[in-house]
Amino acid sequence: MNAKESKNISSILFLIGGSLFLFSLFLSLWGCSTTGTVSTGKSDASAWVDGKVSQDLNVSFSKVVQAAILALEALELNITKTDIAKDTAQIIGEYIDAKTIWIDARRISERSTHLEIRVSVQGNKEASFQILDKIQSFL
């Protein structure tokens, strides 16, 4: 291999390495913007999995539980049962079409809470996100 071929290979490797670096930088920045938090302490990332919406909130457990109760009341949905412990809470209610609502909250830390909402056994995505939006309006 002569010096010119060696230089060409080095240039190609440099371009590949630079491209990989820029690609990984893009992915890192994109990941931060899609999973970051807004100033209200609410997380941007919510997921619809197995018939329920779930979201980690940067809000204390007690505030999330209070907001969930206020949200159901504001939506004029009946609360049929509340079971609130130190680190977990389950609020059960009745949706407009008599389907059951389950809201589960679990303390992650002093300032963050995992929230899950399911409407009906099969899961009603639109209704679940409507309840989540209303909860967030009280946070």
C-alpha cells in the first residue's frame, strides 16, 4: 500500500467517524427534546400500552392523587372507590357509558409519580387521554 492509498483510507475513516459522531449527537439531542420536562413539572412522554395510558410525572405523589380526584369531578365522572396508601393509590370511577375507570398512581420519588389510566377492560384510548389531560390541567 502506498502513501496515497493510505491517505485515502484515512480520509474515508475520518468521514465515517465524523458522520457517526454527528448522528449520535443528533439522536442524543432529539431524545432530550422528546422526553424532557416542561416548566409545570409534567412529562412530555406518555405511552399507550396494553389498553392504558401511562406517564411519569415530575410532580409529588400527593399532588397527582389530588389532581386525579379533581379531574374526575370536573369531568362529572363518579368516583366509586379510592384506596390511598403511603406510596400507591387507586381511584376507581365510572365513565359516561358505565365503563370502569382505573387510575393508579405510584410514588417514584419525593417529586415524581408514575400514573396509569385505563377506561374499560379493553381500554378506551380517547377517554384515557382525555382524563390524563384533565389531570394535567390541575397540576
